[in-house]
Amino acid sequence: MNTQPATAVFVDLDGTSTDPKPGIVRSIRHALERLGVSSIPNEDDLLWCIGPPIQESFAKLLGTADKASIDRAVALYRERYGDIGLFENEVYPGIPEMLSTLATQGRRLFVATSKLHVYATKIIGHFGLARHFERIFGAELDGTRSNKGDLLRYAISRSDTSPAHSVMIGDRMHDAGGAQAVGMHCLLVDWGYGTDDELRGAKSDGRCRTPAEVPPAVTKLLSVD
């Protein structure tokens, strides 16, 4: 008897499932203020920080590779984000329906985010999305698995899934790069924080304009003869 392999969908959080702009940019500004930075970007000039590992963002914002300086900035960011910022957030319209449709198709669903695992778990639970996912994969406090490739490699090993029969859904080039690193399909979405130039330059299997376009695009990618 021929048995089709189980198929899995790994879904990014920030910029894909939820719009985290207020919480992230306000917490970054909080950290920069506490550090005494003289010229602090306004909220709209910090949109590029949504999605990549926060350590990378502070390295660029502070113009340094000094680990101690970056760690201090991250600690100050978490000082506000951990209590207030993570809930300054909202689920994008159509995401619950998208997840329900994917589940109806028989997909195994996982969260794969560069955000701290503890924050991602709180956010997913707060917005009532936990029922859709088998497991939430995120970074650790020390930055372990903040790289999307490392994260997906770990997620595959812990979820008994096959990269060839899995799709990463995200909004930034980091999602596409991580998927490519592990041999996974990737669909990028247009409603997040990746610019058009960024998404066109990323190596993905396609782009979706709305959440409703994701399930049929996944079906096309994961069709098994």
C-alpha cells in the first residue's frame, strides 16, 4: 500500500501571523533611550528590525559587533518587551482561517520564529492560536537558534518531519534563507515587513498576497504523485 508522507507547514510569527510593530519598535526605542543614544530613529524607521534576530538589529543600530554592548541593549529591550511590548500586537485578518484550512488539508502545523520561545508561546496563547499548532519553535535567551536555518534544522529533528515535504511561511528573506539552508520549500507573504525588493531577491517558491492564497499554494508545492 502506498502511503503519502506527512506534510508540515512551519509558520513565522512576527509579520506573518501577527503585526507586532508597536511592541517591537517601542521596546527598541526604550532600549536606545536607556543607553543614552543621542539620535533615536522614529517608529517607522525601525520597521526593518521586525523579523530578523534582535541581536542583529542592535548590532546595526549601535554600529558595533561588541557582544557585551549588544547583550546590554537586548536586556533593556526585553525589560519593556517582556511585560508590555509582546501584547502590543494583533493577529492579521485571515490568519485563523488560513490555519484552519491548512489543518483541514491534513497539514501538521508548527510555529518557527526567531523570537524567544517563551515570548512566542505567550503571544500564541494570548491570541487563541495555540490550538492550531503542534509545537512552537523559537530562540533561547542566549540567542541560540535565532538564526532561521538553525531553528528549522532543530525543528525538523524534534518534529519528525521531512524538509522535502515541508513549507516555511514567512515575510522576510531570513525565512527564505533558513528554508533553503535545510532543503525546505518556502512561501513568502506580501502583508508583512519584507520590502518588495527584498522579497523579489529572496530565493522562495512563490509569494502570497493574502492569507487565503496560502493553503492552495501549499497544496501545489506539496502535491505528491
